[in-house]
Amino acid sequence: MPETFLRLIEVTKRFGGRTVVDNVSLDVAEGEAVALLGASGCGKTTTLRLIAGLEEPDAGEIWIAGECAGAKGRNLVPPGARGIGFVFQDLALWPHLTVAGNLDFVLSSAGVPKRERAERVNETLRLVRIDRFAHSYPNQLSGGEQQRVAIARAIVGCPCLLLLDEPMSSLDAELKAELLAELKNLQEALKAPTVYITHDGAEAQVMASRVALMRNGRITQIVTPHELRERNSGHTDVHIQIEAP
């Protein structure tokens, strides 16, 4: 069995008097893709931000690659040292930089020597099939092309963990299906442990080997894609409760 790479142990996050993530525990193995599936506002994005170190846990522990990264109201490993590639829901591309510039900035910030950066940028753009747009700006690209740039930016630094926050939410069904298949193949090729959050059960079935169902800040059940498919096809022997998006 692959070793656990990411471990959340009874993690809780509150904003004011509201508990957004409530006693969440989750393991993600080396090379595994796990989906967090639930309605908007159930705590999925906050969970991802806690893993990335963009929020601090009020209780519980977050372990990455055998090291405690956050615990008891403190980040013990800063975000930039966690080796994470993050695709944000709104993509968050830097509009004043070209496609290649978006990737180069990541490498420059990580201290990669200039002579190595151009080669790695070009390799990554070829991998996601947008190398012809290297000198274009984000606002000159279609939604699907921008999506590929965001994915390329997330992987150019060879992250040890991928976090994807509703990355297909703004795409039409046909393009979403195409990019999902490509993203799944890419994740398997990179062998990077991945947490993929979505409110779409079909996306979760494609991307993940296990699906954690979230509701009101809690993980209520962890199922396989097959079990999720059985539920959605009307079988009554699989009892999964989830709010509609």
C-alpha cells in the first residue's frame, strides 16, 4: 500500500463564531487523487486553504510528507515551503504577465536559476498543449486555454502535492469533459497526490479514487467512484447524503 502523504487530524477552522471546517480527518496516499464533494459553503475551499497554509487551523493537525505543517492555531511550515501546486477556482492568473511569464514567475520565486527556467516553462506548456500561446496574455485566451495555463502554472514547479479548487466550474459541458480527461491523465503521469474539490459528482467520479462527501464543515462519508455512481443511478443500497449544489 502507498504511504500516506497528506494527513488531516481532527482539523477545525472558525471564522468569528462560525465553524467552517469541523473536526475533519482525511488521509491522501502517495500518488492518490481524492475529491472533496459537497455543496457551496460546506467547507471545501477552506479545507484546501488550510492544507496550503493560507489559513491556520484553530484545532487539529495537518501533516505533509511526514512533517507537521500546521497545528493548534499556528502554521509550522509556511505556504511557500509546502511544495504545493494550487489551481484556484477563479484561476487567479496574473493579467500583466504573458502565459510564459506566469510560469516563469513561479520558478523565479522558488529560486530556480534563469538558465533553467525557460526550458522548464517550455516543457510544461507543451505538456498541457498551450505552448503556442507562450507570448499571449491571459485576456487573449479562451476559458479552456486559461484553464490550461492555470494547470501549467500549478505544476511547473514540480509540486509534491496538487490542490484544485473547482477548476472546471466556468466551462461548458463539452470542454469540461475534454479537460477532465486530460487532467486525470496528467495527474496519473505526474504521480502527484491530489485533492480535487467540486460540487459535481460526475467530476469527482472521473478524477478521484476516493470521494469524501462534505456537509456543514464535516466529512460525512468516504466512498469510491463506483459507490457514488451506484447512488446516482438510483440504487438504494448505497446510502449517501449530500446537499444539492
